[in-house]
Amino acid sequence: MILIYSHNLSPRLNYTVRYIFNDLIPTTFHLTDDPGLITRFYGPIINYSDNDELPGLHILPHGLLFSGKLVDFVPQIDNSGEIPLLFPVSTSEKSELAFDVFSAIFWLVSRYEEYFPKGKTDIHGRFPAEISFACQHRFLQRPVVDLWAESLANTISARWGKWEKPVRRFRYISTIDVDNAYAILHKRMLRKMTASFRSIMNPGKNRPISVRKEVLKGQKPDPYDTYAELETLHEAYNVEAVFFFLLGDYGKFDKNLSYRNVNYRALIRDTSKKVPVGIHPSYKASGSLKKLQTEITRLRKIIGEPPFRSRFHYLRLTFPQSYQWLINTGIKEDYTLTYPSHAGFRAGTCTPFHYYDLSSETETNLKIFPTTVMEVSLKQYQDQTPEQATETINRLMMEVKKVNGTFVSLFHNESLSDSGEWKGWKNVFKSMLKKAGELRDE
């Protein structure tokens, strides 16, 4: 067991300690504000206080975790070593660690900076990767939170040789967003006519009218109907999978089939019997609690039970509103946390964590599963080829493997069509599943 002492057992400190020693370094621990207790303890001790006379590993607090205020500020960073350090301790101050690891982890995982977007959101109201602290200091593609925790564990292990460092296992979750269930099939006549007209007027950007006819006649499969192959691949590589279905009303950014469509409902029901499914709240639902509740109810009626997983369409996420709404509607797990334009670690970690609401200073039951990479980020934002994307994915996956964290990928059913703009991306997906299987079995 590890004993952690602090003179102030604040909500922020309690949350951070639980995350570190339940998830990042899974071990037994006890947090106390009784200095007498640590003088009688003979195991590993962390002294998180200004008092450097007390026994144990001394970590000098910055003060962030003892505050109950939400104040806009930018932490100091030390980039002189192999791993960047937030909240570094000056050489004149007494601390056995070169930085306040607890404050550093809390600041990144709570997404503190996203409560102050400073009016710099993109056209969809999203916090841009480019203004994030991690991107500006070039550590977005490293899980620094997990690396800090591993460094802390190594320090404890070196000082208390009888303490056995916990071992985690690499985990991979393949998530699929269904924005457009079918490219051609099962759509209303007006949408079919519109699509056909576009094919005639602009054949370079749309599917040839001949392909549409062959699909409608049953001579060719629908390009987006990749569900059977996805099932086969997930089973072949023994991969965890989660599907997110869009059930919003038709609009400029929400172009899926109607939730009333019998074929679409059958697809959702069939999928839910094989793998976990979640709600993919529509573009409009991210700005309306009522619409969010309506769409969750639609999915509940289709699958016969309340859904508890979600990922917002267009990755539209606003702190703290989005997560507060999800909690209000009964969602327990969310997979939205990644940047649309950049792959990497938006919260600095590849280990799921419970959302801490800074507006109310409370830890919630909503578990956040940070997504590491989305194929749209690589192709449309970074203009990567399938070969470059495979290299990027492998590199990020190795970063996760080094700390035995959780790698979460986001692909769409349409990107597995291996046609049109997504030609060659099926191989990217297969390569990713194969690599993940190899790393998991090591």
C-alpha cells in the first residue's frame, strides 16, 4: 500500500489521487491529512505538502489542487528533458520530484484550458487543436500523463524495493461511427433523384449513374454496406468494437437515414445483438438538450434498452455543457474526446478517466474514453496517404503500448468502402487491427 499525506484533502486532490492510483498505477493506497500516521508507516509514503521535514517522497504542491476557483492561466513548462514537465519546481525549492505531478495530471485531464476557449473556436464551435497547450508545446502525440505516472511509479519502486510496481495491459477498442448507413439503398425517392441528378451534372465528384442503377437492382452491394466485413475483421483479430449510430433529424450536417426507416432500424438492432452500440448525437443535438434526449430515446426504443455510450457527431464538445447534458440523460461512457484535425492525446492520456466538472468542483460518474486517432483527421485534415496514415497509426499505437494504455480508433463504415476518396483505406484499417492484435498478445 502507498500512503499519501497532504494537509488539505481537497476535492481536486482526492480526484487526482484516485485516478493515479486506481487507473494509471493500479495499487492500494490511502490518502490522509494526519501527519502522525505517516510517521508510523513503513511502506511507500508520498508527502504532498510544503513541509519537507516529514518522511516520504516529497512533492511540492503548486497550489492548483487546493483551490476551488476556476481562473484562466497557463502553467509553466520545462522542456529540457526527454518528457515535458508541467508545473516545474524551481531549483531553489525543496522537492524530490522536479515538478508537481499531481497538478500536471489534473490540469490536463480536467481539460482546464478548454473552459477558456477565448473566442477561438472553429466554425463548428469546437476547441481547436492548434490553440491547445499540448499542440503549441509539441507533445500532443505523446501520452505524457501516463509517462509521468510511470516515472512516479519507478521512483517509488526505486526507493521502496519491496513495493511491486503494477503491470497494466495494452487494450484496443475499435469504434465505428455510422453517419451514413448506406450510400444509395433505402433512401427516399427525392434523395435518390437528387443524387442521380448530381451524378449526371457532376460525374467527377459523384458516383456514376450506372453504379447507382446496379446497386438499386441488387447487382452490386451498397458501397457503405461494410458491416458484415467489419464484423468478420473484428472477430478475426479478436477486437473490442463499439458502433455509434446517428439518429438525428435530417439537416445540413446530419444526412443519415430517418430513424423511422425499417432497414436502418433493423441494421441497428442486428448490430446491437453482436457488439455494443451507442448514440451518435447529431450536430443539432450538441446544441440542444431536448434533441439529445429525443435521439437517446429513439435508440432506446430500437435496441430495447437505454444506451449508455455516446460520441457527438462532428466531435462537437463544449465544456462543461456537453458532459453535463450526457450525465443528465443517463450516459455513462463518452468517446468524443479527440481533435477533428489532429490525432493524439487531447487530455494527455490514453487511460480512460471520470470527468471532473470544474464548474461544480465534483467528480462525476461519466467515464471518458479518449480517442487516439480518427481516419478523417489523417485524410482530410492532414492530407495523408493510406501509407502515411498507417505509419502515423503505428507510431501512436506504439506510444500507447509503451505505457500499456488504451488505444481507441475512430473509423466510419463508409471509409471501409475502399472506393472513391476512400480507396486504399480498408488496408489501413486491416493493418491497424493486425498491429493491435500483435501488441495485445505480446
